[in-house]
Amino acid sequence: MILLAIYLNIVYDFVIEIMDRITSYRIAFAVRIMQRSTIISTLTILSMVLAVSFSSSCQIHVLLTREQAVRKAEQFIVDNGYTDAPANRSRLAYELLDQYERDLDSILIPKRNTLQRKAFCISEDSASWHVGFLSRDVDIRSLDSALKLTDLSGRAVIVKKDGSDVRMAHKEPRFSVFEKL
């Protein structure tokens, strides 16, 4: 950014020097001032455009860690009313079929207390984390290690690795291929 400012300052000085040489012959003082202000305005606009494009091209995209994705997914299921806690109506994320419901309660009541709060498993692809939550009716304490590796009932939350989106997966998850937490 500093190099850009130095570069623009050098360009500005060069343009002013050329304008001084050109305008020193037969052009009135008022015209010179008007031309300088036009150049200054043009260079100001150019520097702002360059600064914005430079800063947006240099943004560092930080990807969520596995632990951050799990925390986001756990907060998501609480906010959306899947646990025993009340839904945060200001942070709801609607699922595909929610648009056909007549009111908010008809969306939230069937979801209420259907999932356990703590994430059970996780998987990933190139763009997203898939965080699995068991249904409330699955008692994890009563499952032996072999049963934990099967496709238990539950839902998966998809968390984009760049943090831009968190949503409930539409399909039944295959927990047997997820890594257990």
C-alpha cells in the first residue's frame, strides 16, 4: 500500500512538471489552475480505485479449523431450535421445505428437541465441513464401538470452510463414513 502511494506521488509530480512546461507557453494562469485541479481529481480517483482493487486482491482467506466448524455447527442447531433450548428466531436458517409452512411455529415445533447438542462426527470435502448430530432418541452411552460405526439416525450441518455459510443438509447422512469425534 505504501509502494502504491509512493508510485502515485511520483506520477503526480511528473504530470505536474509536464503540465508546467506545456502550459507555461501562452495559457492563462486560470486555465493552468483548472487543469491542475482536474489532474488532482483524476489522480485522486485513480488512486482510490487502485487502492480498492489492490486491497481486495490481497485479502487473505482464512479457512475454518475443524474445531471452529464444530462450534459453528453446534451453535447453528441450538439457534435453529433442534435442541431443548428455544430457537433464536432472529438467526433462523430455513430449510428447503420450510417455505411451504404457514407460520414460524409450524416450522419450529417439529424440529424442537430432535437432535443432541454435542456433535457426534465430522467429515470434509474441498469446500465444506459436514458435522453430524445424533437424534435425541439415540443413547450414545448404550452403544458399543461397533454400533457407533453404523449409520445411526441424525442430521448433518454443512459449514463452508471459509465461514460464509452454515446450513442443514437435506439428505440423510451416512455417519458410517464420518470420523467420530
